[in-house]
Amino acid sequence: MLKSWEKSAPQIAEDNVKRRQIIEGARAAFHEQGFDGASMNDIARTAGVSKGTLYVYFQNKEQLFQAICSEECLSQAEGLFNFDPDDSDVEATLTRIGVDFVSLVCRPEKASSARTVIAIAERMPEIGRAYYETGPARGITLLSDYLKTKVQQGILAIDDCEVVAAQLIEALLAPLFKPILFNVTLSASRSERFSPRIKHTIQLQATFRIRLDVVFGPIAAERRRLRHVRSAPDNGLNSDVEGNPFRANSATHALHQLAAYSITLSAYERSCSVRRSA
């Protein structure tokens, strides 16, 4: 026999349906009126529920917005960054992931959610933190794990997969999503309109990374050697020596990676140009 506070399976299913109804109503209200403009009355009306029912599930609109963001980010990261570790075609894999990723984030509702988070993160940092940790940070982690797998398989030679994963995601977002985010251009909702640019970006970066064993091999070997011979300084900035001895100066490390990337990529492109002209 069920206790008074326990719910039967049909009741749980009904709760899930009602919660989904409220979340979808809140999503529409926030999209139409913005976070600050939408009230709980507006959300209840849009969702087709009473205000009393709304408060049974969510105490305020901050909880509602956080639930929407967490749900979107988790489904986005887990659904998009789904890699087959046995697939050795890195370029094809990253191209597919890149097209799907940008196609999703360039939808109007995704840009709207990102704008709202940016606008309220200063006064409600917990929402900004939850959005970042369940969305962008999770995507970087999943992509970094994939790159690490390819390093272990001997396909790629990357010294810092986390930095490379973040750079790749930013390279995909910069020319397409950022203008939409700031309302500079209209939404590029049709993937065929920007997939050639994504494929070009992926091809440049994937082709470059596949050849890093020639370029970065000596650099990576030297860094590994330094890990064993260099002692941590007294200021404690490099306490994570074994995991990443350059963590304390990660911005400079990222710039060094990017500079070496650009120099090597230019050399590779020149060699391709020479081969084509020949």
C-alpha cells in the first residue's frame, strides 16, 4: 500500500507531463517577452495552467529558466558530441559534429537563451555557472576526450587536448553563431547555407592536427621531458605539474599553440598550392 506521500506510476507520469507543459510554456514566454518581461502569470497563461499549479512545480521564474537551460545544454552536449572511438576518420567525424553543432546553436531560440543568460549572469551567477557547466564546458570535455582517444591510438599528436577542443569550438562559432548572437545577422537556420564554411574550418584544423606528429612531435617530447626535470616554484602556481605543468599560464599556452598552429597551417597551405600549380 502506498504511503500518503508516495505517488503511483500514473501520478508520476502525469507530473512529468504537467512539468513538460509548464517548461514549454515558459520557454515560449521567455522567447516572446524576455526573461525580465515575462511574469509567472504570463508563464501560467502561456502554459495553460493555473498559477497555483505552476507554483507546485517551480517556486519562481529563475528556477524555470535554469531548468530550461540545463535541459537544453545537457541534451545538446550529449546528443551532438557523440563519438565512435573506433572510427579513425577524424576529419569526417569532426565535420559531421561541426555541421550538426552549428546548425543547432544557430537556431533563433538557442541564441535567445544565450543572450538571456549573458544578461542575467551578473546578478544571478548560479544560472550563468549552470549554463556554462552543462553546455559549453561539457561540450569541450566530450570533444577533448575524443581527441585524447585519438592521441592514444596514435592518429593525432596533441599536447593539450582541452585547449585544442576549445579552440575548435570557438573556430566553428566565431563566423556563424556570434553574428547571430549579437543580432548582426539573421538566423542561419538552414544548414546548407553555412555547411561549406564549417567543412572548410574542420578540414583545415583536422588536416593540420593529423600532421602534428611531424610538427609538434619534438615540441611535445620536450614538454614531457620538462615535466620530469622541472621542479614546482615556491609560489605554488604550478602545483598541477603532473596533470598540466602549463595550467598556471594557460592563456599564454593557448596563444603559443595557436601561433604554432597558424605558422604550420600556412606552410601546409603553401605546399598544397605548390603541388596544385605543378
